[in-house]
Amino acid sequence: MVPRSTIDDVARLAGVSVATVSRALRGLPNVSPATRKRVESAAAELTYTVDARASSLASGRTHTIGLVAPWFDSWYESKVISGLEGVLAPAGYDLLVYAIKTSVRPMPILRERVRSRTVDGIISIDVFFDEEDADGLRAFGVPLVLIGSRLSYGHSVNIDNHHGAALATSHLLELGHRRILYVGGAQDNEMLSPVSGARETGVRQAIRDAGFDDAEVLEVSLDGGFSIAGGTRVMKRLVERADPMPTGIVCGSDEMAMGLIAEARRNDISIPERISVVGFDDHDLADVLGVTTVRQEVYEHGETAGRLVLETLGDDAPDSFVHIDAPLELVVRSSSGPAPSR
């Protein structure tokens, strides 16, 4: 029987060190394209494959990253995860998913995983740790990357929710709208309130910056639950009430905007002739459905977070934490237009 090739055999054939072979075959950074190709060719010639279990034992790593989020069934989370997988999978890392419900503190769950070294690092999507949680993670020295929030410990990829909502609101004000409604998430939900609250503050600030009284222009905010069903529910409430409808609506997500627009049309309420609607995110269907929105590059957030955690686990880890403020852009489509004449 032909002996199985080893990593030392690959290193000799490629003319590089064993460490370089390991880095190249796991897709880690700081390996030149030419060297990586030479290593891969040598491995293919020797029919060498990485023994994941042996690699983990030798390195003390599991090649697994813990991913925590309140839920995983929304477009936003699925898009971020696609970006993460695009970076982590080629590097030989798996994702271990933890759904952290809104009523549960994340640290007790993560502490056990970190203590037992089940994961090499943690990436969170819109899980809002506090500084006490950060101290707990710092004590274990486990790499942390936050998407959608920021702490004193760990890298982060974030957006300016305040600014994004202000962009949407300024657009409606410039179109002449003076009765504006904000649709966000429940303010008593501690997992969502930092996002929804920041976006409502941005709406109010844009109204004041335009020289209007936000108490007169902005209606009481409604909870749309960041979902299509929630947007549908909000529009049903607007149809049933006796008060005049808003002429412009800022939604904290495109999914809410889609549900709201669909329900409006079922009730023969024309969009945008009677009501203009602006969403947030630039969902894959937003262009198809003509939703004016505030675009954030969600897939790229996942890619960036994946690169940050790999760099932290690599030999050339950043000396300080990296905090990235991702760009936002207003994309005008057919769901917004001039305010109806009084």
C-alpha cells in the first residue's frame, strides 16, 4: 500500500515551509498568489488533503467561528451570512450558529462555548452586547467582530442609522411631504431599539434641520417588526383609522416597505400619488418592486467581518481594533414622488 502523503512532503515538493503550506491550503492571508498556486499544485500531485482533526489538535483551533444573531430567517441576516461564507469557507472555517432570542442575555450562552474552546472566534449580527459582556469576552481573549454595533472590545462593521434615516426623510421633505410617518421596530425590544431608535432620531433631526417642528410633521411612530407582515399590519391600521393618512412614510427596512405598499395597493391607495414610501437596506427585490430605499452593502458587511476575524486569528493580527463605518446611499425609485396637492 502506498504511504499517505504528509504536509512535510508537500512542503519539500513546493520548496516552502510547513507553516506556509498550512496557511496556503487553509486560504489564510499573507501568502502570495504564486506561492499558493505552487503549494496547491504540489498537494494535488501528492493527492494530499488536510486532516481537519489533526490540524485542530496541532494548532489548538477548531476552525469554527461562532455566529450569533436574534434570528436567521430575514433577508438581512441571510445576506450577511452569504458574505461571511464567501470568505470563511475557502479559508477552511465553518460557522456554528446560535440564535440569541431577544429575552436572553447572550453572554451566558457564549461563555460556555468560549471556555470549552468550541469556537475560535465570534461574529455577531445585531446582538447588542454591553460593556460588561465585552469585559467577559476580553477575559477569554477570543476574537470578536460585531456587525451592526460597536464595543470597546472587538472589531466592528457598522452603519450610521441616524444618517440613513435622515437621508430618507430629507428626500420626502424635498418632495413637499409634511405629514410623515416612521415605521420601525418595538422600542421596548432591547435587541432592536438601538437600531430603530437611532433611525427615528434621524427622521426627527432631518425634519428639524429643514426648519419644521418634528412634533407637527412626524406622526407617532408605529411598530412594523422589521418584516413584510409588520408592514402589512401597519397599512391596515392606517386604512381603518379616521385620521388623515400620512403622505410620506419612512420604513426602517425594505421588507416593511414592501408589505406596506402591497397592502396599500390592495386598498386602491396609489403609490406614490397618494403615499410615498421609502425603505432601508436595498433588498434584492427592492429594484424589482420599485422601492425607494437607503442602500447599505449588506453582503460586503459579511465579507468584511469574515476578513477581520481571519486577520485577527492570523500571524499579522491588527494591533488595535478596527471600526469600519460602511457607506449609505439614497436610491430613488418609483415608490416616492411629490406630495399630493391639498
